[in-house]
Amino acid sequence: MPEEKITVEEALRCYTANNAYAAFFERQSGTLEAGKLADFVALSRDLFTIDPVEIPSVEVVLTVVCGRVMYAAQ
């Protein structure tokens, strides 16, 4: 039902800032800020500008954990 859907922004916040908050880890992670762990991924497309039905086709091009590159697409 369309009235029960959440936005892409709300979904991403659930996986980032809200997830860190739920784990009592919001001071260390969940958002990109100075002094926090540098855990993030770079994606092949901007999730905010594509049709949400295209999200499953988006690829991870870079994964950084604690400031170290753990994966880089070839």
C-alpha cells in the first residue's frame, strides 16, 4: 500500500543513524562526522536520484571500515 511505504531517505536513515542509536553506538557511528568511525560504502548510483525500483541493481564500488578500504571494485 503506497500510504504505508517509507522514503529512500527514511530507509537509509534506518540502516545508518537509527541503527547506531538503537545499538547505543550513536557517538561512534551512524553518521559521517569528525571523530566517528569511518565506516561507509560508495555506490555506483545515487539512491536519492534514481527510481526506487532500480535500487537492487546498484553496486557497491568501495567499502571502508574504520577508515581502511576493505573492498574496491575492479
